[in-house]
Amino acid sequence: GWHYSALANVAESPKERAELYKNAADEFKAGKNDDFYHWAMGSHYSALANVAESPKERAELYKKAADEFKAGKNDDFYHWAMGTHYGASTKIAESPKEEAELHKKAADEFKAGKNDDWYHQAMGMHYRALAVITESPKEEAELHKKAADEFKAGKNDDWYHQAMGMHYSALANVAESPKEEAELHKKAADEFKAGKSDESYHWAMGSHYSALALANVAESPKEMAELLKKAADEFKAGKLDVWYHMAMGVHYRALAV
């Protein structure tokens, strides 16, 4: 059983890993070692979950893994598998509210299993899902900031920067002036760039130039037209066709003046 378990640790594919853990489980069962049998079966289902063809199947396999770990009295692995079960279940949630609740359940399991990084990541996803359903732009900004703090605590730099970008974008929506809005969109763009989110970066830069064009900082219609052209170029780079055409339309209108 231990021989197959050791081979599973260096297997080149999840499928091979799953087969080796099943071999290990069969050996532990033959040797009447129930706890190790359940541990190996849990590892078998976890490996299968990594190659599942659908989120639903993945969630079901992690639940099977959790049941095996629980039967084998392996609490930390049980909580980890339950956390990943809830995490996979978010992909088939029927509403953003249900998704947020499932991320919270996942976070609770990871915390119980002493998986700090995974806990913070799940909490970040929880706050991000809540930000989608809130009707208050101010609350949305606060929730994205909470998400960013969790991602940072979980050592997920890219998600941290992306969440900070969403935070600044939400603040831009309630800015008191076009100038402030432009500055916030620029901060958002810098964060999206740091988080390797190219499309969001181009969207934020386009919004930055659009806000500048409306902030009365342009000294002439020609300068305003140039800012709107820059906005259009950013939207095009970000594959935001509707925004691109809108910016180009206003660009030509400014030139007509």
C-alpha cells in the first residue's frame, strides 16, 4: 500500500495518480488497515476530481473524498476536501447569492482544516461574489477592498491587484467630479496591469481617457477629440467593441466642432 502511495506522489498525471491510490487502497484493505484504506480512497477521489469533465462531477468527487477522509479519521484532509467540494459547487450555483454562500462554506472548511491560504482565498471569493449583487456602489467598493485584503493575506498577488482594480473602479462610479473619476480609473488600470488582467487594464485606461475628456481639462475640441481617440484605442485593445464604437462616435463629434 505504501509502495503505491509513494508512486502516486511522483505520478506524471492525475489519472495515473488516481489509479495508484486505488491500488494502495486495495492493499490497505487486504491488510485490514481501515484508516489508511479510507485515506487512500479519499486521495483516489481527489485525484479523479482534478480530471473531472464538469464542475458538477468535480464537486461530487470531492464530496466522496471528504467522506473517505472522515471515515479514516483524517480531519484536516476531510475539511480540505469539503472546502474544495464547496468551491467546485460555486461553478454550478444558480445565483450570485448562492455562489457567495458556497464560498463562505468553503472558507469555513479550510479554516477548520488549518489551510490558511485557501481560507483567505475563499473569503476573497466570497466578498467578490457579494460585490456583484450589492446595489450600492459604495458597498461594492468596500467589498472589493475586503476581497483584496483576503487575497493579499492568502499570498495571491494577481487576485489582490485585480480586486484593488475593481475597488478603484467602483469608487470611480461614485466620484464627485470627472477629474476624480479619471484619477480613480488610472489607479484601477495600474492595479489591473499589476494583476496581469489585460482586458480590464485596457477598459480602465479607456475609462480614464473618457473621464479626462469630460473633465474640462482639454483646452480645445481637438484635444478632447484626441483623448477620446485614446479611449477608443484602449477599448479596442480590450476587445470592448461597444465602448470602442461609442468613444469613436464622440471622437468624431468633437472633431466636427
